[in-house]
Amino acid sequence: MKFDTNLDAKLDRNLRQVHAHFEQRAFDYDDLIPRLIPRYREQHDLILQLIPFESNANIKVIDLGGIYSKVRQFPTSST
């Protein structure tokens, strides 16, 4: 049985390409969504205001998606 000795290199290259593709889509999404959803940024700001903790509180957060960049304003939090 012959094995492809370049398989690891091919997989690594493919994974890098997939990662780059998703990074670009995330960038596109972050740029597009605020233009499509009225008051998108204000909604996120309101969500943060409703969190009943100071920004330096050591809290645990379940990230359900979409607001992770805002949760980073709580530097001692963990997700």
C-alpha cells in the first residue's frame, strides 16, 4: 500500500485556505450586519448595559454568538 507523503502538507494548506475563507466571511459579516439591521450597534450597547456586573467583575459568560467582541469589554470574564 502506497501512502501520500505529502498528505500532511496538503491538509495543512487546505486548512489554512478554509481558515482564511471563514476569516474573510466574518469580516464581511461584521461590516454588513450593522448596515442591514437598524440600530444594531445600539442593541449591543443596550445588552451590555443590562449585564448586572461591573466591567472588572470576574464573571463567566456563555457565548451564544454575535456579541463576543462586546463581551471582551469584561477583561476578566471567561467564556
